[in-house]
Amino acid sequence: MGQRGFWDEQHRVAKLKTKKPVLERLSESIPWESFRPLLETGYAQERKSNAGRRRIDPLILFKMLVLQQLFNLSVGVTFRLRLMTLSSR
């Protein structure tokens, strides 16, 4: 097993580009919206005023929990990843 060369890395990247990303496959295979009614009933809170930030969509929180379990992520890492995606919009 020698040192990897430049072309080895290029072949690896080409193989990875042909595969569909895990998150994309999950989105296609799981009907996420079917969970929304159940999540809405469990997450329903009446707001006392319109002050403060809006609540996080319960479906997004559920997806975050699923990803935590699949990829063995901590709560802190999961929320940082969520904040990174929000800031990139």
C-alpha cells in the first residue's frame, strides 16, 4: 500500500460525484410531510405575543433528530449545522 497519488484522488472524486448524496436519497425515500400533522399537535404552543424570534418548524426539528441518530451527532453539532444552513441562505 503506497502513497496515494494525484490521479487516485481524482478517480475517487469522480466516483463520489456519480453517487447520489445521502441527504438527497433520504428526502426522496421518506414522505416527510406525512409526519407534519402529528408533529404539529405535539409542538402546538400558543404565543403570548409576537415578540421574539419565530419558532423552528417542527418538521425541521424532527429531521434534525433523525440525522442525529443516523450520523451519531451531538445536539450542539446539529444546531451549529442548522445555523450554518440558515446563514448560507
